[in-house]
Amino acid sequence: MKKAVYYARVSTSLQEEKGTIESQKFELLNQIKKDGSILVKEYIDNGWSGGRLDRPALDELRNDIKTDLFDVVYFLDADRIARDVSYQNIIISELLKYNKDIIIKGKSYIHNPENKFSLTVLGAVNELEKAKIVERMMRGRREKARRGAIVDSGGLFGYDHVKKTDQKDGYYKINEKQAEVVKFIYETYAYEDVSITGLIKILENKGIQTARGSSVWKGSVIRRILTNESYYGHHHFNRTEKVESGIEKERYAKNAKTLSRLRDKSEWILVPIPPIINQELFDIVQGKLKRNYKLLRNTNNKYLLGGVIKCGVCDHTYSGVSWKGDQYYKCNYRDKTYNHSKLVDIEKCDNQAIKGEMIDGLVLEELKEKILKPSIIKKHIDILQSSKSEGAKSLNKAFDKADAKLKSLEVKKQRLLDLYADNLLSKEDYISKIEEIDLSCKELEEEKDDSTKRLSLLDKRKDIRVNINHFCRLARRRFDKLDRKEQIRFIKNIIDEVIIFKNDSAKKLIIRGILPVLAENNSLSPQYYTGYGGGVGWRRHLA
């Protein structure tokens, strides 16, 4: 009696919700029972795309292949293994390498040219069929939109979406109660001296609720209403498209990170809907939004420490704001309460705002008189000397971690080479995957080199101290010649964060940063003597 396992997968959240995985499990269990095998484990990826190779249950299966946990593995179909043909071949070749029997669609898979060809053809057909289904669906939706149907998946505040029937396509009809709110928002913003924040307070004071029944309005929701052409009857379909964000996704994240971007206007499809306002009012609002945006983007109002200040009470950032001609920095978590009515219950931070002129001047003073002063830097180097062993331990750990990843990638490269040698991977796929691995190896080698250099700096305190006077003299001379924009850039390169704490008698200010000290007087490449220990802190109490 053989020890059996099975792998099952569904790719969409809708399939996951409908329990489609259960039908796969039922079928696979029947196959195992029919063959007289005994089930020892199941591997299930519920809601995972077949276009990815890194799936939690599949990874677990690939790890167990090397053990004697099972003799045979069951798949309902080849596309449950993966959508990509090369991925299918990778999994199957690993199973065969460790002498595991493979059952696909109830039939034994024997590794010969005929079966390999069949699997490749079936995989290609599955990929093509998926692409055709997506294209047919999108083409159908575009055609429905061209004849005036509403095919958007999301709702629109001010309207009720009437779903399609056998006799009629879906459409929007005005929700009279919400439409009154939309009119009020447009007219108030257009004809009264009020900002979006002011609108939020007015709506909350009146007890007007959002589409989701919340009494708390967000500025992004108000702005989205004020800029939506649908409200004067010009609703557009096919206006945006999803693109990959380029942001590295977390391992085992089910959905890739995507962003929406506007399509070319020639691709937009106009779907007329009943208007709530007229276009004249819409244009007035757009003009006011544009003027206010220009005022907010005035370069004269650049904040010296924007994005650098953090709240020592709630750990949120501070943002620059203007009030009665003066500049202030306010905790974002406290500032939220100023954007809302006092009638709504919003948790807030009680750390108070601080005047921009005062803290800007103080940080500049600390920077020039203390942070860029040789005696101060030398003192910090002496202090950091005591934490040398801790810093070395941290850097050695980073080095070992990068080295382990490199060894793992080398194993992966060897695996790909074996697959290519066995004709299980095409030349194009092999080259593409090897290039990706080589790029990762290069980055890891750079990480190792950086750790090595920084480790060597721990033993070169004397060399660094010799160059401190040169660094401070050069930095101070250059800083005095910088304009405000360049000063902001300089500060953000030197200072990581300015933390504002509060107590009963005074505020405490901590400045943390990393100072670049030139390794040689004629060199322009900075070395960081404080980088390994999380930066140096300077403390200052404010009255």
C-alpha cells in the first residue's frame, strides 16, 4: 500500500469563498481510495494564483519531496500544479528526481517524450484559454459600456446601482438623499469661503453620514466627489488600468501589489448617466481646487524639517502647517482632530504643535555649533567605542545572513542548470531566471562588502579622528553657502529624525543622525562611523 498525498489549489478569492477547493478534495480522495493508497498528508493553497511558484503549501510539498513521507502525489489537473508550463516541468522534475509517483487526472505520469509533450501542450492551452477568457470578458464589458450599460464593479455615492436583468442592462439611478449631499458639497465649496477641511467639519456637525454609514468624513473622499465628472452626467468606463507597483511584495502575499493609472483618453468610454449638478458648477469647483493647490505648493512655504520630525508620544510624524501667517509643525495623529467636528469621537495624540521658526533655528544651531563641531564628534566616537563589540556582532550577523542567501541562490542556480540539461527548461527561460538570480547575487555581494568595510571602520578610529577636522570645516563652509532648498537636502542627508517629547515643565528634543566622515582628505566618498550603531543622538530641552 502506497503512502499518498495530494495537492489542490484555487486561484481567486471568489472560488475560495464558494468552497471550490472542496470539490477538488472530494475528487482526489476518491482517486486515492480507488487506487488502494493511504492518505498521509494534504497540501492546499486556497486562493493562490497558479502564475506564481512561491506558494506556501507548494513550498511545503517541495520540501517534503526529499523525505520518505510519501510515495505518490495526486493532482486533479496539470494547471493545478501551475499555469506556467516551465513551472509545471520544474515541479514534476523534482518529484521524479526523488522517485515519487505522479498521478494527474487519474492517470500515472511516466517521464517520457510523449507525456512531456502532452503536458507542455496542455499547459500552453491552459495559458491561452485563460488569456482568451480575460479578453472575452473585457471585450464584453466594453461593448456593454458602449451601448450605455453600467458595468463598474464599485458604487458611486449619490446613485444606486440597478443590476442587469434578462430584459435590461445595469444602470445608475439617482439616490435622492445622497444626491442632496453631493449638491451641498459642490455648492458649499464653490460659493463659500471654505476648504475641504472646513467641509468635513460642516458635514460632521450636521450629522451627515458617508456611503458606509460612518459619521467621520475623510478629505480623500470629499476630493474624489469634487473631481468626479460623473456628477454632471459624464461617467467614464475603461478610464484606468491596473499595473504592477514595482514595490517588492511580501513573501506569500496572495495578490501582487498594483497601482491604478489613467489610460489614454481615446480609450475612455463615455456612459451618460442622470446628472446631479451642471457642468458650470463642476468647472467652478475645479478652478477653486486648482487655485488652492497652487497656494499649498508655494515654494516659499517649504518646511525645513518636513518629514523629519517625529512625535515622541505616539510615534507618528509631524507635518508642517501654516496658521495666521506663521509656520508650525503638528503631530499628524493630533492634527486629525483639527480636521473634524468635535461631535465625532476620534482618538488623538496630546503632544502640542511647535512653532516652525523656533525649532528650525534650534536645529540649525545644533547642526552648526555642535553636530559639526570636531570636539563633539570625537566625544561621540569615544562613547561609541564602548559599543564596538555590539556593533561588530550586528555587522557579522548581517554578513552571515547575506552569505546564507548567496549559498541558497547557488543551489537554485544548480537546480536550474540540471533542469536545462535534462531539457526540462527552455534556453530562454533558463537565461531569464539565471539573470534574475545573478542580479540578486550581485546585491548580496554588495551587502557583504558593505558589512566588511563597516567592520574595518570599527578598528580605524584613529584614522577617522584625523579626518574629523577636515570634514567639519568642509561641511560648515558649504552649508553657509546653500540656499534653502539645498539646506533641506543637506539636513535630510545628515539627520534621520528629530523626536519631540513632552513633560509637565518642558519639551525634550532629540536629534538623531548619521555623520559622513571622509576616509581621506582628498576623497569625496563618505564612510559612516556611526552607521553600525543606529546613529548618534543629541538632546536639547525646550522651555
